[in-house]
Amino acid sequence: MDRQEPKWIVKWLRRFCDQDLIEGIEGDLFELFELESKEYSTSKARRRYTWRALGFFRASFINKRKSITYQLTTMLGNYFKISIRTALKNKTSSLVNLLGLTLGLTACGFLAQYIYQEWSYDRHFANYDRIYRLTLDMEFGDEMTKLAISPSGFGKAVSEKAPQVEAFGMLRKFSNFQFKKGTELVKTSHVYQTEAGLQNILDYQWLSGDSQKALSEPYSIVLTQSLADKLLIDNSNPVGQIITRDNEDKYTITGIIADPPINSHIQPEAFISLSDPNVVNQMDAWRWVTYVKVTESFNANKFAQSLADISTEIFGEKGGSGRGKIIIQPEKLTDIHFISDRKFEMETNDGNRIYIQGFSILMILILTMSIINYVNLTTAQTHQRLKEVGVRKTFGAQKMQIISQFFFESGLMISLSVVFSLLIILGGQSLFQSYAGIELSIFEMLNWKAILMVVAVLLFILLFSGIYPSLKLSSIKAFQKELKTKTNRFRSILILFQLSLSCLVLIGTTVVYQQYQFMTSQQLGFNQNQIITTKMDDVAIKNYWVIHNKLMQLPEVKTVASAEHSPGETAPINNFEYNTKDGVKKVVCPHIWADQHYVEALQLNIIAGEDFEDYRGNDGKRIGVLINEAFAEESGWTPEEAVGQTLKSGTSWEDKIIGVVQDFHFVSLHHAIEPMVIRHIVGGRDLLIKSASTDYQKLMSEIDQIWQETAGTEQAEFTFLDKHFQKQYEKDQKRAELFAGFSFLIIFISLAGLFGLTTYTVQRRLKEMSIRKVHGASTIEILSLMTKEFGVLSLLAAFIAIPTAYYVFNAWLENFAYAINLQPILLTLPVLLLMMLILLTAALRSYKVVRVNPAQILRNE
Amino acid sequence: MKGSQLGELEEIILLTVGALYDDAYGVAVMQDVEKRTGRKITISTVHSVLKRLEEKGYCESRYDGATNERGGRRKHLFRVTTAGENVLHTSREIRNGLWNAIPDMAFNKK
């Protein structure tokens, strides 16, 4: 008989099975194999043998002496049991640990989303690290104007002259396109015109149509999915359909792209092709944003150098038509959201890397606090576990095993917190998203990199929270009965660290909040209340006087004004010249256009000269300009001197200053008040209605009616100017609130830690304090003994935190044009408050000692 | 004693071990159970049940002398212990008692 039983499975079986059983098992298997090899082919018998042998891999046959899995599961089972028992024995500290870690992880989960959304701006484009936006800095006299836009031929010119540029792209934004859908008009505010090669620069996800050819023919349009849904009557086969604009231009749909992600600096609704392919060669239309893609062997320094040469080549040494020198500034695609605040941006870039950094630091701090709590509370329990570790060591436990036991305990605690915080995150997700303005869904953020990050962070937490307790506990000797009391120093340092940070954070929150309050309560210099505003379309502008007169007849309406640019918007920049004794001087500053009711509507103060006058009507003749105080100051005139001076701009425009208005904050309080010129216009795009009553509902319905009668069917969207103005601070407010919320979390976690520690100290010193009481110690004495440690530590923390806070927040406040002063009270009051809270926490817990009857504690000694 | 209950399969195998008397080892038990009851059970199940019975104290086991058969492996032989005998008796008595308790009417009806 040839023995061809499969040897490998026998080998594994031998390794797995109990030593006493294996011979019988092998024998039986062999016997059956021999029986069956007579009956079946050898291979079938072997197969059946293997199958049968596999049946022996079950728990009941396991070799308990050798199997690592068996030993591990038993050991882990024991660790688990002990962990649970210890946790239940010290309910307060387990609860504090669990709470701290759960809150910490939850906060991190939320913060991480915020950070991710901001950080990931424009990173969804395939070649995001090789795409630059080319912007221009223009010199006007002494001042520099930073433009986001450039001439239409710029991109092509650069790509031809710079060898490092591989491709170029260009965009022009139309914010007021209306398309016809049957008889309805569909408004769009983000239509971009682009040349054919867009996909090579900014790759969107094409749902249909040919991405390479779609935009090569004039009057082609590529819609996003959501606009297609909104615009098309029959959406089943969009490509090839023709849509009509309100001015009767017809566009052929050549493609559909998926809606672009929200975290991008451009938010297109549609792309249209160039109506004249020749514009890429022309240099006179300054309305285009230019992108370039650089080659892979790109070198930033060389590129910057070649751009300087190219600038001279394209724009000339001095620039044309009265302009100064032009400097090309490349901006990395991923930087635009954070750094770019130029004139004529396509969207406001409100990202701020400081906040990303701030929130990241906050995240680390929160985690650190929870970890410190864990380390402190666990090491505080060391003496409880002397016996346990002693017994384990006596039975031959290695140091490594003890270490792994305590790591296991930390791991258990962390896993539990992860589960809880996941539940909280999932439950609170929608609330947080809408609150913090997060528009990415959690699934869009979870890619494998993010998951890897999360796992890495959790491992870090495990390492930092487990390493000190486990090393300390594993160093206990088998027969050690007492711990040296010196070991407190490390804990004190940790507490000191915690308290200093809490102080710092509390001061920070106070300062940020005060600054925010200060900014919103600042005198704007005009009355923003009870002003309703809207943007008029061309039809409404044509009928402006009709609308004006009808509105003025309403009893609730005080004033109706029109202007080009209402407060809160970015005004265009212009350069103005005027004559002085020393010759011609130049001021580069924003200017707006307004009619003769503007000053009245906003209740601006005219401090010298006069307002625009009424009599010219809308004949378009210039009737002088107003300037603000800052302009007069800049020019060195008193307001009275300024009236009557002549301003010039360019070659043809010239006008007299007729009045000076008191400074007012045209843009937000982030910016200092600049010199400003108000020029006269009638029928500007912005309509401002100053209301006398606050019964807006009635007023609005009346306005709506007038609108329908005169301005066509289209209903205008009205907003309140104060709301509109407030919008500028919305993000600030959200950030300040988020910051405050998470700061309080930090303080809460550290206070909870102190609470846990005091609980533990109370347990340990109960006897000592009872003896003191028997000997006549008063309540106050006992309380002060119990809280002394924390008192001293919080005092030290204050000494560390206050100067640091002064330094840090002074630097922060310098970012604001209008900032609060760092009064000593701002620094000390929060710290005092916190110290009181700390002592209160400790005292509350210690009060237990005061209350107990010493006889009860001492009787079983 | 924990787990002193005798399961149905355990009972059958214990009885088979008794029936085979001096030659009760895995394969033999398996074949005998199949022959008598028509139930196909795997060899690993047999071993597992035998081990459990031994842990409960109803069987004891030994290895017989070396042979050249079975690739030189000895047979792992089982024998019913007194405790095993008792539990089989108890089980039988319970059944007998129940059988006796059934009135004749119950099964004769149909």
C-alpha cells in the first residue's frame, strides 16, 4: 500500500491538536484513507482525507499548552475582566476618562471635517499642484493695484513665451445670464466663458459630450447637471438641444458635467465657448482670469524670473495707456482660496489658513487634555494595583506582559470612546454641518488616506495614553508594598500644563469674543437700519424714475436712492489727480457712483460743502463729486479747503469737489477706512429704500406690486442692508463661536480631570483627614489642605499663561484694522475666574471629607 | 456537576462504546453508529464527542499496543466508566418511566 496521505495537513494538525489526542486522530484518519483509496481514486481519497482532517480544527482539540491563540484569548479575557472591574471600582475616574476621550474624539471628528473642507479647496482637480493662476500687479504712481483679471490674449502669449508652461486656460465670469425655459426665465449667476482647452486645466467630470471638443465651436454651452435639471424641459437627452438666452442668442448644448464640488474657488453653473476665437490673440479686453499648467520639470524660481521678462515683452516697460509697470504674480491653484484678495475676483475667497492652523492646534490640545486626564487618573490609581501586579509577577509575568496589559486597558477605554463618539458624530452630523457651513458629505471626505489618518491618530492616542501608566505599573516589584510618594512630580507637571493651557484658552476666547463684539458694535458712520436694497435689472433701470416716484408716494418710504455699489461691497479702484502747490499729486482709491438721495438714505454727515443737487435729473451731466474725510486728510486739505478743488482722472475726466462726507465704513470693519470718491449717477444698479416704518410685510407687498407694474414680471430679491452688511461677519462669527465652543470643551475636560483626581485624593486621605479632625482641625483648615496643591498649581499656571496670552493675542489683534486694546482686566479676569472654578471643583469634592464622621472612618483601624 | 446532562448523540456514542467493548476507537465507533442507526457522522465529530464524554467522566481512554497497521499509529481506545454506566441506566430508567406513564389509549387510538 503506498501511503500518499497529504502530509501538509497532518503537519498542521499536529501543530494544532492536543498531544494526547493526535495519535488516535492520525491513526483514524489513516485507516479511513486506506479504506477509501481502495474504493476511490487516490486523488479523491486525498481530497476526502483533507476535508476530514479540516474537521479537527476545532476548539475542543486545541493544544492548550502550545497554542498562542488559546493563551492569548484566555489572557485577554482576563485583562478584559480586570479592566472592567477596575473601571467599575473607580467609577468617577473611569467616567471622567470616558467622557474626556469621547468628547475629545467627537470634537476632533467635527473639527477634522471643517479643516478638511477648507484644506481640500481645489484639490479635486487632477493636476492641482501644477496649475497656477496668473494675476497682475499694476503700479499706479506709488500704489499697487492687485488684479485677478488680465487681458484675453495674456494666457496664449505667456504659454508661447514661457517654455515651462504646458497649457493655458481662461475664464470670464457672467453673473447675470438668463435663459428661456418656455415662457419662464431661468436666472444664472455663474456662467463662465472659456476657450476650448478648459478640460486640460480644470478637469470636470463629464457626464455626456466630448470634453475635448465641446467648447470649440462658438455658441456652445456645457451645463452642470443641476442647471440642466433646472433649465431643460426634456432632460433625457440634453446634448444637441438648443437653448435661448434672454437676448435671443442661441446656444447648443455640447456637454453635461457633474456639479463641481463645493470646495472650489470657482462655482460654475455653465461654460460657454468663445464667440470669437480670435480673442485669445487680443490684448485689450481685461476681463479674463488666466490659468496655466506648468510642466512636470517645473522650477518655481526660474518661472518667476521668466515671467518678469515676459511681462516686459507683453506689456512693455512702462505699460500702455498711462499705466505703470505690470508684474505678473503666479498664484498656486490651491492657494487661491486662502490668499487671494484681489480686485475682480470671480468669487470671494474667504479661506484663512490661520483658522485652519488654529483649529488644528485646538484639535491637538483637546486630545492632549483627554490624554493627560487619562494618564493622571490611571497613575493615581497605581497603589490600588500594587497587589495585582505583584501577583502577576510572582506567577511569572514578564515586564512586557504587564506593559501589554495596561496598553490593553487604554486600548479598551479608547475603543469604547471611539464607539461613543462615532455615535455622537453620526447623530450630530447634520446639525454640525449646517452650523459650521460644511457642505461636503462625510462620505466625500472618507477616502483611504483619511481613514489611514484616523487610524494613525488613534494609534498615537493609544501610545501616548498607554505608555506612561504601563511603564510605571510594570516597574512595580513583585513584593512591593508601598509606593514612593515622590512620583507625584510628573503628574504635577501634567496638571500645570493642563491648567496653563486652560487659562490661555479662556483668555483667548474672551479676547476673540470681545474683538468680535467690538467689530459688530462699531459705528459704521452711516445708518444701516431700515434700508431695503436690491439689484435692479436692465428693465428696472430703464424705468427707474417711474419706480422712484411710485415708491416715494408710499407713506412708509422715506427716501429712495440708487447707486452703483451699496455698502458692504467691494468698490472699484480708480486713480485721481489733483493740483497742489508742489505739482500734481495722485491718489488711488475706491470710487462709487450714487445719486442725490444716497447721502440722505444712508444718513451720511456732510461736514463741508453740499450734497448732490436735484435739478440735473438724468441728463447725465456731471455735477461734481463728494469725497470722504480720509481723502481730504490724505491730500492735506481741511474739509473746507477741499470743497472747490478739482479732481482729474485719466485724460478726459475732470470734476469739482462739492462736498465732504464724514468717514463711514463702506466695506467691513476688517478694513481701515480708505479715501473714497462718490461720483454722481442716476439709475445705478443698486436700489436703496429707506423705510420709515418697521412694518416690512406690508411694505414689501406694496413694493412687489410696484415692481410688477413697472419693471416687468420678474420679481426682485430684496435684502436688508444691515443683514447684508452683517453677512461679512457671519464667517467670523461662526469661527468665533466654534472657537469658543471648543475652548470651553478644553476647559471642561481639564476640570473634569481635576475632579477625578480630587475624588481619588479624597479616598486616599480620608483617614489622614479624619485624624486631623479628631485632633481639632477646622473645616477651613481641612479644605485648604485638600485644595492647596491645585491652588498652587493654578497660580503657577496663571503666571505662565498671562504673559504668553499677552504676546500671542497682541500679535493676533494686529490683523485687524480696528482692534480692542488688551486691557489687563481682559487677561486677568478670565484667569481669576478659572482659578475660582478650579478651587471650587476641588473644594466641592473635598467637602465629603469634612462631612464624614471620623469615628466611622477610624474605627476599623 | 456542570454539563452532566447527556445529549442524544452523546448517549448513542456512549452506548456504542459499551457495545464495542474492547475495540471502541474513533473509526469503529463511527462505522458502528452508521450501521446501527443509519446516521452518517464525521470522524471529527466522533472524536469531539468522545473527548467530551471523557471530560464528563463517562468514559476513560487508553492507547493499545503498537501495530504496523494504521501507519504505525496506536488506536485510542475508549471504555465506559462506572459513572457512564450509571448515567446510561438513569437515562434508560427515565425513558422506561415515561413509557410506562403513557396510557395505552394514547397510542392505540389510531
